[in-house]
Amino acid sequence: MEMVVKMNIVIPIVNEFNKITLDKLSVKLLIYSKKILV
């Protein structure tokens, strides 16, 4: 039972973290592509 509770808490946190890192990566890619184009 404890494992299920832990998973329910950990998974959303990991998902949020992944979203944040993905956003940062996409922003970096955008900046790099602009630099290359300009």
C-alpha cells in the first residue's frame, strides 16, 4: 500500500520536472536555430 502512495506522489513530480526540462530544451533549441539562421 505504501508503494502505491509513493508512486502517486512521485510520478506527478517527475512529470512536472520533465515538462520543465522539455520547455527549457525547446527554448534553447529555438535560440540556437535563430543564431544559426542569423
